[in-house]
Amino acid sequence: MIRHIPALALLAALAALPFALGQNPYLLNALITTGIVTIAAMSLNLLLGFTGQLSLGHIAFFGIGAYVSALTSLGFDVELVGGVRVVHEPWPPVVGFLLAVLATAACGYLVGRLSFRVRGAYFVIVTISFAEVVRLVALNWVELTQGPLALTGIPPFSLGLPGLGTTTLRTKLQNYYLVLVVGTLCYALIARLVASRFGRAMRGLKENESLALSVGINATRTLTVAAVISAAMAGAAGSLYAHYLRIIDPDVFLFSTTVTMVIMVVGGGKGTLLGPIVGGLIFGLLPVALRPVMVPEAQWMVFGLVLIAIQFVMPKGIVPGVARLVTRRRASAATAPRIPMEVRP
């Protein structure tokens, strides 16, 4: 329980933050979008931080989740190859959220089974290629996705509350707490997973794959399951993104978003539970502070400089660096010589 105190304190602070900011719409919008990308970064950390596999196509799962959830909620009428026509009537956004999670989990399984037979640069190339293929489908299948014209009018989430009827989450404050709840659930799932036998298998493959294989760990199966869970979480984040903005286009697959996720994970501390959250808050809210004073190109330069500075001062990221500093101070305090008090008659 003690090890979860920092996470609980952070959760309490985030829950009270909107009221501390006076429910400022601009800042709430920044917090919501930062929270959504942070959930995606947490899912990426499951692969990069705990298995050591770098996925530079992770944005594909985010975008697939956004499109699946949006199309489920809007409905569609498309003609497939052979003249087969598929008509789908609109379903509630909550159903779209669940289908987005299932669809991205299936895509994660497919990518994992195909690409985890290779390692290193080959896996990176496979994930980038997958993301580009999905982006081109979203751009060119105009009948289904509207292509560059974007899907508009995506309905917001509606939740049925016992005794209160159905509540539609239209305000920024409501969406903020929805993102906070989903992020908390994802954190709890990752924490439970990492502490389990499966989590030890993931870390074993990361630290010494040959030794892990020698004790009977199935590398392909372990990494594939990690990819499925990671993709499902990214899909959940994409669904939140679509129903919050209520408009999506192929730009949701921008490679720069994946780079931002990697920066959040590495800067905060990969392989730690709080690392992506701390990195997400810093690098997600940094543009809000820089936007009034510099152009986007310059912001990316500052991103790089801040990340370099963090890596020089704390090579393993902010969370491991702070934890090491606290441990050293406690150790030095425990070993410091105590000067006996002089007792005078």
C-alpha cells in the first residue's frame, strides 16, 4: 500500500486541479487532450518500458480506435468489393468505445503475431509500415471515412446513472473526469499486470531474453499478449479523443504524435508506472506555456532541449531520478554520525 501513496497523491491532486484553475475552459481543454495522449503513452510504456520493444507505429492503434468508435456512433453505408453493401445504423457511443477497444486489441494481436518473430530495427519498420497503411486507408476510403473532409458530428459520450437517468458528457469538466477515470483504470490494470507472473516474464525478456527462454518463457506469446493489451489501451484513448473533439480526420495518424508519446515515456522514466504520467504532464502542458511566445517549430526545439537536459541530469528519466535522489538522502541521513549531547551538572 505504501508504494502506491505517490500515485494516490497524484490522483487526488489531478481530481482537485480543475477547481484550483477556476475551471478555465482553455486550461481544461489542454488537460483533457494531455490526459488522452498520456493514456496512449502509458500503453506504449507497456511495450517500450516493460518489454523493451519500440513501436513507432503506435499511433495506428490510437487512430483505429478513434475511427471505429466514431463510425459505430455515426453509422455508415458503404459498398464493398463484389457489390456487397454494408449498412450500419448508429449505436450508442459507449458501444463504440467497447468496439474500439476490441478492434484495436485484434489489430495488436495481428501485428504482434507477425512482427514479434523479428526483433530490433525490423520490428520498428513493421510498426511504422502498419501505421502508414492504416493512414492511407483512412485518407483514401472516402466513402467510409470521408477522407480529408473528416468525420464530423461525432456524438459525445452518454452515461446512464441509476436514479438520475442518462447524462450526456458535453462540458469540459465532465470530459476531464471521464479521461481521469479511464486513465486511472488503465494505470491500475498496468500496475496489476506488472506485479503478476506475466509482468515478471515481460521484464525477464527485456533484461535477458536468452535466460528467459532457457527457463521456459514463451517470448512470442508473452510479447503478443503485451501488444494486445497495449493496443487496446491506445484504442480506448483514441475513442476518448474522437468523442471529445467530435471530429477526426487522417491527421490523427500523424507520426509526430508517436514521437510525443515516446518523449513522454522516456522523459518521465520508461519501465515505471508513474513515468508516462509525469512525462505526459510535463511535455503535454509545455506547449501550452510556449504557445504564446513561439511558433510550433521552435516548440519542437525546446522539446528536444528539455529532453536532452533531463537525460543528462537524470539518464533514466524523471521518476527513477527522483526516486534515486530520495533514496540517497535517506541513506546519508541514516548513516550520518550522531553527536551526543553534552550533559552538564
